[in-house]
Amino acid sequence: MALTPPNSTLVCPHCFGKIELTAATTYKFPCNLSIICMTKGDDSRAGLLLWMAETAEVLGAEMVLGVEGEGKAPDFFGLPVKVFPIQTKGYVEGALNQLASHAHGKWVLRLDDDESISPAMFDWLQKRKYLDCPAWAFPTAALWGDEEHFITTPPLWPDTHVRLTSWHMSMDWPDEPHGKPKWVSQAKVAPVAIRHHKYLVKSRDERLEIAKGYETKLRGGGLGRRLAFNLPEEALGELRVSSVGDGPLSNVQPNSGEVIKTK
């Protein structure tokens, strides 16, 4: 086989960009899937992180946890979790590339420490239905009141985020609050949703302080146009909630379910 000329590139059939052949080597990934997550080590997230680690083990996936500042990882009771101290600059996007560099899965799934995988999403991952596309966006089901209901009021539903990519795309996040890769619009929307426990594990005051912190780093990034995502009870006053079920599936209609008054 002839040597590859310097600076040669090709279009990878499993990605949206080009690969420099001089940097491409034959590599067998130790595992098919890595789950990466950043945390500050708050006690309220311990249960979700343990559940995440247990889910990763059942899926045969690697779990990589980044711990910010003086935070501590919870007790994983012997589960094989890789833990790294990582500074986030006050927003998670500032740490994603560094955290993803520790992953050894052919695919990398990013979750926040207040999120979980729904049963429908677990089944989708277990059957590896993501193999036909290099980047996937997931609707985020924001739980409200309890773990059996989620908000269907726009813009909180469907609120999609790119979370699962092939390994080489997992380190392409802009270092800015709410930053998105250039190829984000080409991601395929998955038919299953991530469950977001934000409004169950964070008080209104805590959410307000986080929003103010984002506002100092990016105008409109915490309040203003993003007020509904941080303080929906203030921005909307009235929410519609629907049963979570086993997913929920991404085709759940906006504004479905019962009306909840928040003011």
C-alpha cells in the first residue's frame, strides 16, 4: 500500500467533515459508547450520577466524570467510573473538549448531572440505532412537579440539544456559553428524549443565581431570552404538563396535557 502524501484529506463516510490522512491511524476503540458528564459534586446530584453509572454498566459503556473545583464525586460503590478534576470557567461548554478527550468510546454521549436516560432512550442506545448518523440531537423533557410529568409548553418542548456524536466530533465544542459546533444543524433528531431533572433538584433561587452567572458571561445567556429555560414560572406563568411515560417520544405535541398555574 502506497504511503499517503502529506496534507492529504478525504471525506469521512461517518462524519460531516474532512480527515487528514496523515493523522488517521488504525485504532480499535476499547468500547462502543462513552458517557461523559460534568458536575460540581452537589449532594442533590449524587443519586442521578449513581444511576448514570449503573446505566452505563448495563449498556457496556464507559463513564467519564469531570469534577469542577473543590467538588467531589459521589460514592459509585465499585462501579468503573473514570473521574477527572476539570475547571469549567463557569460554564460547561468550556470543559467539554477536555472531558471528551478522556473518552475511549467510538461514540460519545454527553449528559448533564441533572439529566437521565429514559427507558425508551435506553432501549434505543442498547440497540445501537444511532449508527447511521454521526451526530444526534435529543428533545429534552423538563420534569415538573414530580418525575412523572414533563413540560410541553414551548420553548421548553421540544428543546433539542446535540448530545451524541462519533468520537472525533466530540471535541469540537466552541469555548463559550451555550456554544454550538458549526455542524449542529446537520444533526439528526432522535425519536427518544433525555429527562431533565433541573426543576426538581434546583430551587428557584439556585436557578436564578446560575442564570445571573451566565448573564455576566454572555448577555442574554441566563436571563432575557433564556428566562423561560431558567425560571419558567416567572417567564410563562402557566405551563402545560404531560405524562412522561417510557420516553417520552419526540413526537409528543407541544402544549399537550393539563394546565398548571405557576403564579
